[in-house]
Amino acid sequence: MISVSMKNVGKSFGSHAVLKDVTFETKEGEIFGMLGPSGAGKTTIINILTKQLAPDSGKCHVSATSNEIGLMLDEDGLYSRLSCLDNLIVFEDIYGISRKRTNETLERVGLGGSANKPVSQLSKGMRQRMAIARAVLHNPKVIFLDEPTSALDPVTARGIHELINDLREQGATIFLTTHNMEEASNLCDQIVLLHKGTIVERGTPRDICNRYNAVKTVMDLESVFVQLTGEGLQ
């Protein structure tokens, strides 16, 4: 069953075309990756899919209501003066969440022992986990994660990866944007490569790498992207 899709979507800001005829679809229960450098249009796509922006052309679909969507953007929007627990309590009434569920969510992301700690005292990795906790508090069907491991050290990033895999195993569809080719290779069932608002390749990470591996040596997504665009992912 299709979970998230776009068909021939275009978006411009003034004279600058940010998205050009973007078409893709994700399956229910998979981790779908959108791989591209900063400025490629990844965040704009999430904003359109979550109805924060309207496309200029084309159609998009998410097989979930607004209350069934979880969202984590680059700007985490957490209340720094409030504790981890109080940040989530803000959303209990909105979603009809029990305090038991809130506490379980903090435990789920490894922050149970930091429930009463102000967010201002959290490390970057803990803030990322806190932002994910808020995104999954209401047990959403579709979760949008915009570069969830950006600027994290490898050990902390692996912890986030384990959490993302856990969410998928519990039935969620994960829509992940990243410019980290290793992250996309290790996590995603399907990916698209986005360059200057245009999808230049799509498929499983292995299939894409094999497609451009004419000499049968080790090929990674970074190398494929450079072949296709002449540019790196960073």
C-alpha cells in the first residue's frame, strides 16, 4: 500500500524553481530516504507533504490524518526552559495522551532518567532524541525526519539509527531526509537522489550503486551522486 506520494510537483519562490516535476512514492512500513546536499529541496518537500506549503503544480498524498503524522525538522522547536517531561506534557491534551504514555515515550528514546532535566542542559544528541520523542508521542503512522543525525558524532548517530529502526519495526512509515550517504545506505529500503530540485535517480541503495558500478568495484552513493551531478553531497 502506498503511504506517501508526489506526482509532478513543482514549487518556486519568486523566480527560483526549488522543485521541478518531482514524482515518487513510498510503501507503507518502509524507511524511505531522500538523499541530497543542503539546498536540494528536501525540506521544501517535507513542508509540502505536511501542508505547511502548497505546491505550485502537481499532486501529493499522505495516507494519514494530521493527528497520525509525526514531524521532526532541523529546528527542533523545543522549549529550552522546560524539562523534557514538561515539553511532552504540553502535547498531552492536544493528542489525548496519558501521562503513562508520555513517560513510556521518554523511556523509549533513552531519556527516562532525564525527565526532569531542563532541555537547555541537554547535549545535541539528547536534544535530537527529545525532538524524536515529541514526534512519536502520539504513535503516528507516518513520521517525517529531516536530517535527524545532522552534526552528531558517530556513536550518537548510531543510537538514533537504532531508534529509527525500532519505529519502523513497530509499524511506522519513516520518511527520512539526509545528505549522509552511509546513513541512507544502512537505513533505507528505498531512496531517491535529489539535485537542485530534480530527482536524478531512485531505487534501493544497492541497486543504485550496482547500476553505476561498471568495473565491479565497491561503489557508494556518494560516488554515484558525483557521477550524476558532478557535485558532492556535503
